[in-house]
Amino acid sequence: MFSSSFRKYLFICKTRIIRSFTYRFDVFGNILMQTIVMVTTAFFWKALFQDETFRNGITADNMMTYTIMSSVLSVLFTTGVERRIQESVEKGSIAIDLMRPVNVFGMFFAEDLGNLIALLFQNLLPILLLGSLLIKVPTIVSVSAIPMFAVSVILSMAINWLTAAIFGMWAFTAISMDALFQVKKHLIRLLSGSIIPIWFFPKWLAGILNALPFVYIYQLPLDIYIGSASNEEIQGRMLIQLIWVLILAALFYLFSKKSLKKVLVQGG
């Protein structure tokens, strides 16, 4: 039974990979825009820092690595579950999706996974290569930090996807979500440390942000990568990151049950 279900999701994933490779113009456009933003941001930090250092010995070189890896992570954190939920609700196909022999959110996750695999080759590798050529090679602080960085990125991806899925469920009650999607996207980039590290925020605001799940999407794995925090601090923050994954997973389960029950009662 498990093997049969796995093959179904694997087929959905493979279909999405094939489909993703057909949109070449969009790929080139995304790479160009991300590269422009990455290079501009990197040299802004270089000009700002010059020969000075910041918190915990952070230098301009660290910030350029931070910028490149933030651009790389933004590829990994690309999700389509919000749009997929909205499209299904608007077109009324959500009822048909519920009749398929797979879990509807499992299907959305498999589609995002397939899209992610395609993006590894289409966007991530080109951006990493361009960043290395135009700015610097973004080397990690130490080999021993690689396992923690990998685990933290996986947890970050879980937080990001669960947040997107929960937010997307508003489509079951809202008329249009387009504007809200854009607001949510830019707010997360701003509050997660993707654009500006949380260190630069006032202490009172940084304290509030550290209590929210967003900083555990970008800021934590980037801190691990450039070595801006001690191992003890990183381990404590990774525990909080895991707790947020569990909290969001519980919320996702409750909201999905409520949303799908509403669809079944109203008939799509």
C-alpha cells in the first residue's frame, strides 16, 4: 500500500520536473533578475563595510557570502502550493482533486518537490556559479558546520512550505489572494533576514522577530554558513526551529481538515 502511494507521488513529481524544463524563457529571466539583485546587494555591503567589522567580527567578505547564499536559498524556498490552492478553489477543481487517489496536499507537495528538483539545475547552480565568478566563492565557515547547515536548511524548507500552505488556505474564504500573496512574500523576505540580517534591526524589534518562525527560514542557516554565532547558540536556535516545524505541522493539519471539510459540505 505504501509502495503504491509512493509511486503515485513520484509520478506527480516526475511530471512536474518535465513540465518545469519546458519554460526556458522564464528561467533565463529569473536568473538575470536574481543575479542583478545579488550583485547589487553584495557590492552595497562591500561599500558599506569597507575595512570595518561588525557584530562577532562580521566583515564585508562575510556579507558577500551571506548575500550569495541568501540568493541560493531563495531558490530552495520557492513554493507553488499557495497558487495551486487558489487556482483549485477559483476553478472549482478542488472537488475533483479530492476525488483523486492521493492526498490533495500530498499532491501539491509532490508538485513543489518536482519543481524544486528542476530549479536546482535551472536556477540554483547558475546563480551559485555567477555569484562565484562575479563576487566571490561562498565558502562555508568550516567543514564541521556542513551537517548543521544541511539540517537547518531542511527544517527551513519545512517551515517555508508549511507557512505557504497554511496561508494558501485563506483562498477557501477569500475572493482574491493575489495582493496578499505579494505582501506575504515580501514581508517574509524582509523579516527573515534574507535581505537585511536581523543584527541590523533594533534590539527590541530583533527580539520580537526571533520569537517568530520567519527568522528560522533564512537567518539561522545563513548564520551557520558564515559562522556568526557559537555552536551552543546555533544548537539552541535549531531546537526552536524544530519546535516551529512541529507547531506549523499541527496547525497545517488542523486547518487542512477544516478547509477540506468545508469543501465537502459545500460541494466545491
